[in-house]
Amino acid sequence: MSTLLEVEKQLAALSPRDRAELVQRVTCELAGTVPGIESTPGVCGGEACIAGTRIPVWLLERARQLGSSEADLLRAYSTLRAQDLVNAWTYVRMHGDEIEQQIRENEEP
């Protein structure tokens, strides 16, 4: 059986919500962008941030690496929404090397 046929079978088994998330992920990866994430020259050094905030994606990822849960992050940053974290994790998945570099640069003494 071809890979495409296998994927079609798995897709049929997904809930409508999971299918919608999958479509969003594939669309983002093909476009190379993530909704809700922006990089603006002169704001946070041009690093990727949650749109409309100065909360860098690398900071959220580092907090997650250190054991913070999504609930912890939502409590710590009252302006964040759950969708912002979904967008951030999508960005991390697509740009992992960039995020790891930013973590290193921002943690250097």
C-alpha cells in the first residue's frame, strides 16, 4: 500500500478538530509561516514573538524545557491565550535551530 493511501486512511479516522489542526500545520509548513507569530525589526531584537506582544517564542520554549506547563505559562503571561501557545509550539517545530540559537544567545552571561 502506498504512503498516500495509508495517510488517507489515517486522516479518515481523525476527528474533525484533529483534521483541522493537521490542515493548519501542513499549510503553515508549506508557507513557512505561523499565524499569530511575528518578527518585527527593532522589537525584541527582531526575534519571533507572539503577535501583539513582546513575548518571544524562545522564552516560552525555554520555560517549557525547564518544566513549565501550558497552564503555568498562561498564568504567568495573562495576555496569552491557549492558541498563542499552539502557534508558538508550531513555530518551534518549524524553526527549532533558530529557537535553540536564541535560547543560547539569551542565556549567555
